[in-house]
Amino acid sequence: MKSFEDLGLTEDTLKVLKRKGYEEPTPIQAKTIPVILAGEKDIVGQAQTGTGKTAAFGLPILELLRENVKNVQALVLAPTRELAIQVAEEINSLKGKKKLSIVPIYGGQSIDMQLRSLKKGVDVVVGTPGRIIDHLERRTLRLGEISFLVLDEADEMLNMGFLEDVTKILENTNPDKRTMMFSATMPREIMRIAERHMGDYELMGVQKGNLTVSQTDQIYFEVSPSDKFEALCRIIDIEESFYGLIFCRTKIDAETVANHLIDRGYDADALHGDLSQGQREKILNKFRKRQVNILVATDVAARGIDVRDLTHVINYALPQDPESYVHRIGRTGRAGKEGTAITFVTPEEYRKLQYIKKSAKTDIRRATLPKVKDVINTKKQRIKSELAEIVNSKLQDNYLEMSRDLLSGNSPDEILAALLQYAFHGEFDEKSYTEIEDVTSVDNKGRTRLFVAKGKKDGLTPKKLVDFIREKCGVREDKIKGIQVLEKFSFVTLPFHEAEMLLEHFRKTKKGRWPLITRAKEGKKK
Ligand code: AMP
């Protein structure tokens, strides 16, 4: 397996990746980064969203771009506004100390604002085809001296009817640029674009092995990202003897989850690539001996762990690809014992789960999270039956003696209650659990994602955004979800009815101008 160090990236970039918690390149990154850095061939890459393809082209492009260049150096075309924003944010987060300006340009945002940033000079434009054409026609964007052109989610762009626009944009660029096209599928039209508009290109697929899934019971829960931890606790608490691996995407996430679990009183530990061999062995030994029954790990760190009889594998974060899903869950249900694989899916990731299901040819059932009441009842039942078992076995004399002593001065119910309280302090308290938002009952129709044309640079914070929405339309705070405040704009999710109220308010107040809040055009893709 290749490491980021093997791919020819600079020290600065390696530092950025370390900070972001990326431990090793994803397959598409391992393939494309060296080829792009080598500076010769164009690339046609078959990769889904979620495989790390943004960094696959973003990292080498950032390495190769120069600072203080007057013209646009790279253009990334993406099918939807949300993808354009996400891609621009991801590239921005990877650029390190390099002075480069990366700007998303998409329909729906005010043209004036875009004109201003284009005038100031932009190195990387991430845009949707329609709006890029607008700017080309107004001559406010020149693409005659670009070094890189990326077509992201090319098949989606074709599905959305952008073939003509894309072709036109391609014709407005200089022939000596390097072109990279990424697409989940490779229909004939895609290959035709490659033949017509690209130079000598290399076709890169991410190899699909033969996927087989064990007999593990596989379920998924739909949860919003902020509720994942609470969901995890409920799952662990309702199990009689949880012994499981929890997969996170980055080592930072793994550590955070493990630390939260420890804070809440669980015996957990984190396993990630930054540990020395000695530390790793120590943690694994504790896990094997069940001194620690929860291990939170990244894919890389979990590789090669030979621990048997896990009751659970939990995908706290969706795996990168179907292969990795199969690999992860293959760790339960070994040696004839049954195991459960649980996957957390945020509403935005639903499509990716379907893809994993299909590719891994496996059935992953939807399930509902246990309710707090049920978790607490199960705990109580468990204690009752464990106590009964102890009573049935021989009780030790010194305990019996102490018991008689205690009973002489108190009533049996009182002293037993006191003992339970002493032993299970706070364990049956509903308040120690928090509410989990029911995202299963609100489908795409039920909730509306809204786009807010203000972001961090306008001084917006999640709290200010919530206060603002509350003030404008009296929407209850607990109905405002999925708040994402980015540099120049933000997103928020509201129930259908509330969203309509808010949209109506802004439609009315901003006649003739783009309203501050509009419907986010496309659903988030990940
Ligand atoms: P993408 O396919 O580009 O949409 O990326 C999917 C997600 O994976 C994004 O949230 C990235 O931040 C994350 N990601 C990309 N590369 C890596 C990596 N090498 N290790 C861990 N996470 C990554």
C-alpha cells in the first residue's frame, strides 16, 4: 500500500494532510496523483463521490500551480452548485500556505459578487457549466491560458443536459492545458469527450475485487451527523456484552470518539496510524483480553487486526468504497458466531449507501434506533437477571454478614435502593441521554435545504444564523438543523412548512434582487 510520502507530494502538503487527519491515499489518489505530478498525460478516472477524488486531482494541481499569476490557472466543472461549493472548500482546505485563490462560481449567486472576485484575480475557478458560459459570454472570465481543466462527475453533467455547455467551454480553452475527467460511470458519450477533447490520456479505474459478504446481520440507522455519538451510546448500552470495532474516517475522528466514550464512562481506546508499534500492541492486547471492549479505529489502523468474535462492527463513518465496507464488516460473525454490522448514514449519504449495497451485492436493512426508555429498561432487566444469578450461586459469607448488619438498621427496600444507587449512579437517568432527531421520517420532500448568501466573512456564525431565522419567521430553534456556515455562504435545513415561510418572506422583501435565502438547488451529493 502506498503512502502519501510515496506519491511525490511536497513537505508542506504532507503537513496539511497530517493536519486534516488523512492517513493514507485512497486508491484513486494513489493512482492519479503521481501521474498528474509527472506532468504528461491527461486522465480519465472512474470514481464515485466519496472516494477522495477531489483531493486526487486537487492535491497535484495545487502543487503545480504558481503563485502571483494574473490569469485563471485551473477550471473545475461540476454539475451542481453544492458540489461546486464542496469541491472549492475541499481544495481550499488542501492548499496549505500557498497563496492561491479558489472560488466557486455558480448560478443563483449574485453575478456582481462573482465579478468582483474574478476581477481581483482567481487561480482556480470551480463552476457549474451554465454560469461559466454566462461569464465567458460577458467576457468576464478568460480561460485561454489555463494549465488544468477538470470535469468532475462528468456523467452527471451529461445527465443534466450540460453536454453542449461543456463542449462550448472546452472550445474556449487553450489546447495545451491538461485535462482530467472523473466519472462514476463510463458511457460512450464520456469516452467521446475524451477522444475529441483530450490529449494522450490514461484511463484509471479503481479495481473492484470480487466482493463477498459474510453472514453478518447488516443494518443501518439514518442519523444526522451531530446525533451519531448519542446513537452509538444507545447501541452499546442496549447490548448485553458489546465487543466491537468502530470505524471512523480520520484519526482525529477516531480519537475524538474514543475520548468522548471514555468521558462517558466506557472502556474504549483509539487505534490509528500515528501510534508506535509498541503502543499499538498494548492497545490490541487490552482489547483481546477485553479490558477494553470498544476499539475506535481508522481503516488503516484496523488492517491486520486479528481479533475474533466481535459482536459488532460499527461504521461510524461510511466507508470510502464497497470493498472497504466488505472488509470492515468481515470482522464480525467469525467462527460461526453471529455478529452485527451497523452503519450510520446521514440523509445526504443515502445515495452512497445504495451504491455500496448494490456493489457489495448485500442486503443492509434499515432499522430504528433504540429509544431511551428501552435502553434503560434493558439495563434494568440485565441487572435483575445478573443479580438473580448471583443469588442462585453461592453467596460469600462476608457479604451476607454485611447485608444482615445493614438490614438491622434499615428497611430492605431502602437499603437495596441505596445500594443500587451506589452501584449504578445515574445509569437509569433518562437525562443522561439526549434526544436524537428523527431523520427517518423526514425524507427529501419533508425537509428543505436552504442556501443563505452570507457566510463567515460576513461575520455569520451558526448561532447568529439560528437567531436570525428565529427572529424573521418565529421558527423554533429545534427545527433548524444541518447548519453549515462556510466562508461566503451557508446552508441550513428546515421542515418543509417553515422553509416555505422563510422563502416567502425573502421573496417579498428583496424585490428585484437575489433574495438572501433561497432553496439550495440540488441535494447535497454526499
Ligand atoms: P470526495 O470523494 O472527494 O468527495 O471525498 C470524500 C471525503 O473523503 C471527503 O470528506 C474528504 O475530505 C475525505 N477524504 C479524501 N481523501 C481522504 C483520505 N486520503 N483519507 C481520509 N479521508 C479522505
